[in-house]
Amino acid sequence: MKPRGQKPQVEEAHTADDNAAPAADFECTCFACPSQEACKAAQEAAQPAPVEEKLDFSNVEIEPLFQDFVDFETFSKSDFRAVKVLNCEAVPKSKKLLKFTLDDGTGENRTILSGIHAYYEPEQLIGKTCVAITNLPPRPMMGLESCGMMLSALHKENGEERLNLLINGEERLNLLMLDPHIPAGAKLY
């Protein structure tokens, strides 16, 4: 019987690549493992797979697709871009507006105002990668100029038109967010 708290000893080494460097954040639990990779792989394999959250869309109605076609030339006039949120702040004297400072890949910051403050606190959005249409004409709002539009999703739920979903009991706007590996300025087609 081994004393409590002492690591078990293994008589044979694992068959891992002896030249592999041990993982910096991993401590092998056997003394005979020369590379620790086999122990690490075994521990990772033993971890349970993350449980994917099941969303209930049974009460969601999707708006019918447009029957009119848009020719490619008209569509290609819309400039949809991946944008990185550099800063986001509430617009003074407005309950709805957030002011986004965005990296759109041009090397100059872009300002877009969006009426989503009821659904997000500004600090939740800093660092996110979102989608914006960048070639709309500038629009003055609350004394500031908004140069584009952030994109979000619209649907009907229980017969009511909504710009939000109930997630964990909270209303949430569906601001379109992308994988953070997509660079600012990437054109979306």
C-alpha cells in the first residue's frame, strides 16, 4: 500500500516520441514517461466532450424570402465588411445609441452609431468582430456622424416581430458576430 498523496510509480515508459518536449502546463503523473506526451494525450482523451446548448426555435417564424431578384450589379454595390470593435460607449443623452469605434481595415477608424444599448453594455462588445455595411452615406444622429450600419438579425417569435431572442431568460439582440480570426476589412459576399 502506498502512502497517501504519493504519485504511483510506473515500471515501463510510455511509447511516446522521446524527442518531444514536455508540455509546459502539464505535469506527468508517472515517473517513467520520458516525454510526458502520452500521459497528456491520455488525460485529454479522458476529458468529457463539452455539451452543446440546445436552442428552442419552435416559436420562431422566419420572414419569407423576397420574391424579387436583385441583379448582381445592384448587390455588389453593398459593401459588407468584417469590422473589429476597438471601442464602444454609450452616447450621452441617448437611452438607445451606442457609439462604435471600428477598425474596418483601411487604417482609419470608422464611427458607427447603433440603437442596441437596450441589449448590450458597451464593454461587452469591445474586441468583437462584427459585420457592417460601410458604404451608406454618413447620417447625423444625436450630433454625431454615423458612417455605416452594424448588421443584426430579425425574426418573429410567437407572432411578434423581434430584433432579439430570449437567451437564458434575458432579451438579447442578435448582433452579427464573426470568428475573431477574420481580419478587419475582409469583404463579405
